[in-house]
Amino acid sequence: MHKSAIVIKPDLPLGLLTNSVACIASGLFADDHDLVGDEIAGANITFIPITKIPILILKPGSHSLTDLCLRAQKLNLKYVAFTHEAQSTTSYEEYAKRVCGKDINSVTLVGLGVVGEEKIVNSLVGNLPMLR
């Protein structure tokens, strides 16, 4: 069984927080057809595919997002690291220029998404508080 979670800085303004979560989710599930359903034809509407598993939205608590990201790498989880550098531009090309070749300690993480085997994801995020 798989599990997914997004850990986000809770002090972001609401618009930036929700944008971060949306961007992380889009990257996390972009190529994972096993975890995303198919389009569903309604009577006069087509419902878009959504994830087949829940996405927990968490706060980092006392952990740094950088440390959580490094742990996700060591656990071989699929992860998406979302940065202030991405959030502070409207151009994907500019974002790419800002982060290309940079070390994780040279960017400012504002969120992290992970997906993987439930037990492994729990070992990373199981003690983090829910975003409320």
C-alpha cells in the first residue's frame, strides 16, 4: 500500500501555501499512472483524474524541510522539493536558472512532497503535525 504526504511551511501566506501544495502534488504524481485514476465520463461533464491515495498535508514541526528532504532521499522515497526560488517567479525558465546545479543547502525549501510504501513514508512523517 502506498502513502503520500506534503510537508509545508505553515507560516506562508494562504495563497502561497495553497500554490505550493498544488505545485508539489502536480510534480509528485505527474508520471505515476498507478496512483492516479482515469478520466470519468459523466452525463454532461468529464471528471478529471485524481489520486487513488490520500495526500496528507503536514507541518514540519521541529524538523527542517531540508533535513526531511535528505531523509526522504536516504529512504529512496519519490519526493518533490519545492523552493522559494520557484515560488518567486512566474517563469519556469527563470526558476530553472535559479536552481540548476544548486545544492539543497543553497536553496530555500518551502515544501516537500513524498510518496512511497506506507511504512517508509510513516517512518519519515509519522510524527509530524497535521496542517490545520
